[in-house]
Amino acid sequence: MRLVLLSPPGGGKGTQAKRLMKRYSVVQISTGDILRQEVQEGTEIGRQAASLMEKGELVGDSVIIEIIRRRLEKEDTKNGFILDGFPRTIAQAGSLKKMLEEMNLPLNGVISLEVSDETIIRRLGGRRICRDCGLEYHLEFKPPKSSGRCDKCGGDLYLRDDDREGVISRRLKVYREETALLVDYYQREGLLYRMDGEGEIDKVFEEIINKLG
Ligand code: AMP
């Protein structure tokens, strides 16, 4: 199974990608996760990306496309993949198409999770992540047992820099101006499945599975 998940930030693509990965025994490829790793390791890419990410701006297409090219060449993608957070621009989508044609690995579908701005602001503002194991919490929907501590490993919970109020609105604007164009792009390619992303996680997941068969 080879899928792209499209949604605004906080639209649930990461959550659904993790479930789809297990369901289809494929890998999840999140360009956001890869970039955060590069930032943490202080690599050249990480240094270039950090200030853009903090402001909620997109990292340049050429950097992102190179990251994906290298990632798709790895052996573990042979069984399929879920692209989470890529592509985000028409240029990225065009490069992906070319790459996959060359590799003879066409996409099976593109899931667009549709979520209102109001929901996004609530979801992202309350999101907390464990610094040690990466597990996600939400102050309202999935609070930790003890405030500020991970239930699983006791690690510190933090708010992502780009989940702060001013940055969320910038990320949303970037999504609506750039990434939302991909909905029409993939509609024209005949690959698009539009889904209501407002519902419960389990329900959204079931609907995706039903559509994909
Ligand atoms: P995410 O974890 O998917 O919300 O991504 C976090 C941040 O990483 C974004 O706000 C961008 O700054 C950057 N980023 C991730 N994926 C891409 C992409 N495909 N194109 C450009 N920037 C990206």
C-alpha cells in the first residue's frame, strides 16, 4: 500500500498514519519527524530548517525532495509507505510523481482529512509530547496521569515550538495557501479520497480502511 495523507496541521495525519502503518505493514514517512531529528542532531539540514519550522514556514522544496528521495531508496519501503506531511506544495507533488514513476511504484491513493480551523487550534494548543519516548498526549482529550510527566516512561512533556498560538495560525495560513492546492491536484490525478477528519480517531480510521478496501 502506497498512500499520501493530506491534512492541515493537527488534522490527524500522524495519528492515522501510525495506525495505517500497522494495518498494512508498511513504513510511515514523516518529513516533519525527519526534520526534527536533523534539528536535534544539529546537522546542516537541521540548522537551515530550524528557524523556518519555528515560524511555521515551509522548508525549501529542494531540501525536502532530497530527503524523500533518499528515504524512498531504503529497503524498508519496498512493501509500501504512508507519506505523512509530504508533499506540501505542487512542486513537491510533481517531483514525487516523477520519482515514483521511475521506481515503478504508483500511489494507491491520497487521503484528505478535512478539519475546521477551530478544531485544529484546540487540538494543537493542547498537544504535549514526551521528550524521551515521543508519546503524544492532549491536555483535554488524553491527559497524562501525572501533570507534565509521561505515563509510560516518566519523561518530561513539552509543547512543540510550532504548536504555540501565533505559529499555529501561520501554519494554517500556509496550509490553506499552498498545501490545499494538492486536493485539486490529486482529484485530477484520480487518486483523492476526501474524508471528514472531525470524528473520533477510531471512526476516521475505519472510514479510511473502508474506502481503501
Ligand atoms: P509537521 O510535523 O508535518 O507538522 O511539520 C513540521 C514543520 O516541518 C512544518 O511546519 C514545516 O516547517 C516543516 N516541514 C515538514 N514537512 C515539510 C514539507 N513537506 N515541505 C516543507 N516543509 C515541511
